Amino acid sequence: MLTGPQNSAAAIARALAAVRERIAEAAAAAGRDPDSVTLLAVSKGQPVDAIQAAYEAGQRAFAENYVQEAEAKIEALTGLDITWHFIGQVQANKTRLIAEHFHWVHTVDRERVAIRLADQRPHYAPPLAVCLQVMLDPEPGKAGVEPASLPELLAAVSRLPRLALRGLMCIPRARGTPADENASFSRLARIRDVLRTPALPLDTLSMGMSADFEPAIAAGATIVRIGTAIFGERR
Ligand SMILES: *Cc1c(COP(=O)(O)O)cnc(C)c1O
């Protein structure tokens, strides 16, 4: 539950500072500039005041998984300079709300959804930043494009207007061993290296969560998505 001192504004600020420190250390250990890793605070299942506490502690990028829940929070926080990232499974009938409310979508895995997002991105807004979710460890019911189909999807999405194709995202197998996770992170980085071109630099690798962001940074993550290590347990 979210009641209790562990989720106070002060506790969130402390947890955020600790996570930032660990990111900086992991980046330094990998010989990388700490500023090359963006911390995304995953606020699904967290109340608006928890987001506000993180914002007051300097956090600006937040991620949500569920469109309805996100819409209410984004509206409640209108006026703050927050960058909103959508990291949940994209249902085709929810694309309009995503295109209208978010700056980034990490979980595009089929052309149909990309076409809808492109059509529905409002013209007053900048292009919607997109990552393609890649399924590295096939599991039943799991989202993501298979690596074999990725080049085709990449080509199709890169041609769409109103979208800015930025890179790749993965979620390693739940309950995988640390060695499995390292292999998945390195594999996503290699796939990106093979597919990037000067015209399509694919500068973003969205990988790593509370339990595994350090190995993800070692493998080249540029965005880590962290929820519980900042906010505590979700409701
Ligand atoms: C919930 C979620 C996260 C954050 O998970 P934590 O373990 O709480 O850090 C990251 N990425 C995705 C896609 C998620 O759904």
C-alpha cells in the first residue's frame, strides 16, 4: 500500500537521488557520460501527489502504462513541464488518446498501430517520438515485434509522417536469470547497431527497470524505466 512514510515526498526525493547516483555510477563504470542515460520515472499505480513530489525533486520524464489512468494524471498536472512516455501495450482503439496526450511511445510493435498514431497525432504538436518494442524472449501473450520482422516494421514506421522513430525497446523475460537479462540487453544493442543508418540513427535504447537497470546501462541503455525503486510498491 502507498500509505505510510516510505511514500512521503521526502522519501521519494531520497529514493530518486539514490537511483540517480546508481545510474551515474553504472554509466561511469561503463565509461559512459551519465548524461547519456535518461531516467524515466514510471508512475503507473502511483497517485498524482507522488508524481508531484518527484517533479519537485527535479524529475521531468514520467511514464504510464494505462491510457485512462494516465489521462487523468496528465490533466491534473497540466502546466508542469513534464515529458510523458507511454510504455504500456498499445491497443488500437486507444491510439487517439495516446497520440493526443503523450510525447513518446515505447511500445509500437505493429504497423497498424503506427499508422493510427501518425494519423491521429495532432498537427499543433511536435512529431510523436516512437520506439519499437522488440520481443527477444518469446513468451505467450507478450508484446513486441520478432527480430526477424523488425527491419520491415522499421522501414514502414520510418516513412510515416508525424512520427519520429527514435530507437528500440525491450522487456526481458520475467524471472530470467541475470545472465539471460544481460544477453537480452546486449542483443538489443547489437540489433540496433546493425539497423542504424545515418538517415535513421536510432539513438535510443529503452531498457532496464528497477531490478536490472545497471546491466542495461552497461549494455548501452539510453533510457531506463524505473518505478518501484523510486516510488515504492504500486497500488
Ligand atoms: C512497470 C514497468 C516498468 C517499471 O517497473 P519497476 O520494476 O517498478 O521499475 C518499466 N517498464 C515497463 C514496460 C513497465 O511496465
